[in-house]
Amino acid sequence: MGLAIIACATSKNQVFGMEIGLKAEAVAEGISLTFDNIPREATRLFISFSDWDKIEEITSPHDIISTYADIRGGLLEQVKNSGKVILPFVKAGHNYSIWAHFQKDDFQDIEGAEARTECTPYSGIYFSDGLKLELNKTHTGVTLSSEPKFSKEVQYAPDKFEYSVKIDLSEYGSLGYTDRSADGLHWDFEPQMTNDLIEGEYLQSGNYTAYVTAYRNVIYNNVTWAVEIAKTPEFIYSLEL
């Protein structure tokens, strides 16, 4: 379990970033990211990308479909040497917003070591559509309708699923309660979530808008991606202290 506060669009599909020199390009595998300047002191690279194809219909974080990777250790050294990362889990013709962020040591930010860009791929790998994440009547657990099916190029990570409850904090962003060790289609987040929120004093008493997101952990080119596969409708989470 874990708690976190979550606070390339040209004719050639290439956009440069900030000091790290981020460039996104549509390729046969999906989207290729190139970094011209990776800080030597970096020990972590966090990449997330979201489908912004129908941006005019996006009215809240609930509408955004995101995938991310947390790259460290020997894999980060490979990225430093090659300067490249492939984002494969995209839909052809959809516009994606991409964020890359390098950090050092205990998640310390490196000045200038992040950038955002956009890209519209002409190809990519995606999973079978139509999955549903059902919230039970007591708002204490969720169940996936079935496992997503990817193409043969994809390896499945040992930790199969990841579930996260996102709690809206209005102007302060959102609070995420995440379980990265789930291995089945069902996840009970209560009473553990409420107990942890009370113990950590993360929230005041009140009613909050929340929803649950399910991710499938899959591997491509040695990078493990948490691919968003479904989310519940929004519901009201009530906390009494």
C-alpha cells in the first residue's frame, strides 16, 4: 500500500523540451522519446503519458487515461547510454501529452530536469477494449470484468495489477491510495485505506469525490509500464475523525 499527493504536436510530431532536450517522435512501435541531456546525478526517471485526443471533453482528472513508468537502477543506466525510451501503449491517431521527470537520491528534484511534450502516433500496442471496473455497493472494494489482452510483443510483469483510489482535494490536487501488490481481478481497499488515512492524518473529516483506477503492469523493452485499463465512476468518500 502507498499514499501520494498527486498535485510532440507539430507536423512532424516532434517537440523539444527544456534542459533535458526532450523530443517525441511517432515511430512504428508507438512514440519514441529522445533525451539530449540526462543529468549524471539522476537516479530516477518518471515518465507518464495521457490520452488527450478529445481534450474538449476533459472536465476533470477522472476523464484522463494515463500510463506511467518508474525507471531506476540498471535500466536507468541503459537509458542514459541510449538516450531513448519507447512508449508503446498508445492508440494510432490519438494525441498524447507526455511528461518526463528526472530526480536524484530520495526523490529530490533536479532543476530543469523535467519537460512536457505532445505527439500523435500512427501505430502502437493496445489492449482489448470493453473492460469494466465495478465498485461494490458499500464502496469498499472493486472487481475487474476480465483481464486485458495485449499483443504478443508484451511481457506480463510478476506483479500483475495495481489499483489506486484517487481522492479529490479541490485546489490542492488529489490524494492517491495505491496497492501495487494486487494479483487478482478483485481488490478490497477498506477498511485499510481509512485506517491509514486516519493514522497519517492526511485528511480532515468531510465528504470527498473519489474514484478507483485499475492498471495492468506489463513489460516492453525491459521497461515496466503501469497501463491504465479501467476506472470506476466517481463516488462520495466520507471520512469521520
